[in-house]
Amino acid sequence: MRGVIYMEYMDLKIVVERNVPFIADALRKAGVTVTELAAGEIDRAAMADADALVTRTRTRCDASLLEGSRCTLVASATIGLDHVDCEWCRNAGIEVANAPGCNAPGVAQYVISTLVAAFGPELSGRTLGVVGVGHVGSIVARWARQAGMEVLECDPPRQKAEGGDFTDLTTVAARADAITFHVPMTHEGEDATWHLADERFFSLLQKKPLIINTARGAVIDNKALLKALDSGLVGKAAIDCWEGEPEISLELLHKAFVATPHIAGYTRSGKARASQIALEAICRHFGLSGLSIDEPVAPYAPDDLTTQEIAESYDPIADSEPLRRDPGAFETLRNTYVLRPEGGENRVG
């Protein structure tokens, strides 16, 4: 790692992607020099004299952006790190931080609300396949069980590491009324997730399930999904993460039951958690203290949240209308999305 000089706040220069909320104000109040830029404006020139970068998934963080800069920290206010060349950063002495679990309650809210939109308020007796049981998948599984659903958890890496009661993907395909994906994007190894839901997977489906993708677009093979929708192997598709986004399949948009511009986790509390985690990474890295964002955060995925409360807090059908009206505005819709409350956040008393 590059030698980090513990400097006064005002000696620090940090580039913050404009769509990462709350954090720039907190840094400025402490005397840090902050440059806010749109993702497309973050280039080598902008990073040349920056000590750190706070970003999201649309900024590719690799040698083409950071080589020769004085940057020693990339703090991504996101769960995933697909956009960061972590190996290059490590070799270049640049620390990489992300925000695991920050928006998991919001994504789980999206999934449960979509299940209710598809099947009605009574979910008891139905079977849900959860593929990927990490931060998001664990909450989805818990809330689905509370709703009376049988939950099949599929997570080969966890199964190998922990043992436990996991279900293979073939069994999930055969038994589930709905299948929701919550895996990272990986391209190598026996558990690679690129096109995990491919033509072979869809051929195994037995119950014409609802397919939900809030993971990464290319976890599902678009062509195979369209073929499965046309043949009736898939009953409905709810797509928040799209293969090739922001240039999305108009045919899939037309056929999808729910179609949103990668905003499943876009809650105000989720964004606040991500920004606070990024801010804490900055404080640790540069030896700073006493900084926090000025934004309240909802309780994290409370156990007593009812299915009705979740469903009433978010309407995925209504949220699909802007993208259906203007699919070319995918990125604009994502960047200007009005952050919603999480389920139960507006409880009275």
C-alpha cells in the first residue's frame, strides 16, 4: 500500500461522484476539499491530484483512470465491486472499500413487493427459490418465511464452506413458484454466475415461475429468458438489472411484468448507510475522526416487519412506468430516482 500521510482535513482532496448523496456535505464541513462530478466527468485529469475517490458502479476504477494519480483510496458506495480492478489497485497500493449490505433491506423490499404484486397478498403455501444467500438473499429468505413461504436457499460457495441445508439449482428450478437472484457477477470457476440462468436452466423449470433479477444483468441470458417467456416456461419476469444496461432489450422491457432501471436498492436509508460506510473508510484510511453524515437511517431489516407493511411501502408496477415510457432514459431515470423509504420506516408510534 502506498504510504499514507496523515494530513490535516483541508490538505485532503477527494473526488465524489455526484450521485452519492450526503457525503460531500459531511466532508466539506470538516474542511476537506471536495470536487463533485458526474460519473462521465471522472477522468485521469480529475483524479491526478485527488487523494481519494468516492464512486458508484458506473465509474470504471482501473489503471486507465488512476495510474499516475496520487489517489490511495477508492471508496465505492455500493455492495458490488465489478467496476473496480481490485487486483490492479492492490498492486498499485490503492485501498479499495465498499459497502456490503448497505441497500439489502431496500432490495428485499423490492423482491417481497414484487411477489405480492405477482401472487397477491397471501404468499403462504408458495415456494421461493433464493439463489445467492448473502446480505440480500438472507433478508429475502427471512421475510418470505415470515410470509408463510417455503424457501429453498441455493448458494454453492456457502454450501462448500459451511455445509448446511442448501438446495441445488436444479431442485430450485423444478420446485419453485418464484426464483430470485442475489449473486455477484463472476466469470470464472465452477460457480461462475455469468449467464447462470441460461437456456439449460430455463429448460428445467416445472412451475412456470416468476423470475426476479436484482443482482447483475448478465446473471440471466436475455435471449434464453425471452425464449422461456415465449414458450411459457417462465410465467413472469421482474427485471431491475439488465444485460447490457443502459442499452436494454426493448423486447424484454415489453414482456417483463416489472421493469425498473437498476433501482431496487435505492432507498434513502440504503444510500445513507452506503455514504456513512464510505465516510468511515475515508476516516480510517487518512486517520481522521468525528465525521458522520447528517441523515437519519431506518432500522436494518426489522424482524417484526409484516408482509403487508412491505408491500404497502413500495409499488413495483407503478415504478415500472417511467422506463416503459422512455427506455432510452435508463441512466437518467436511475440517476434522478427519488429515493424511497424502506418498509416500516414510516411507522407511527
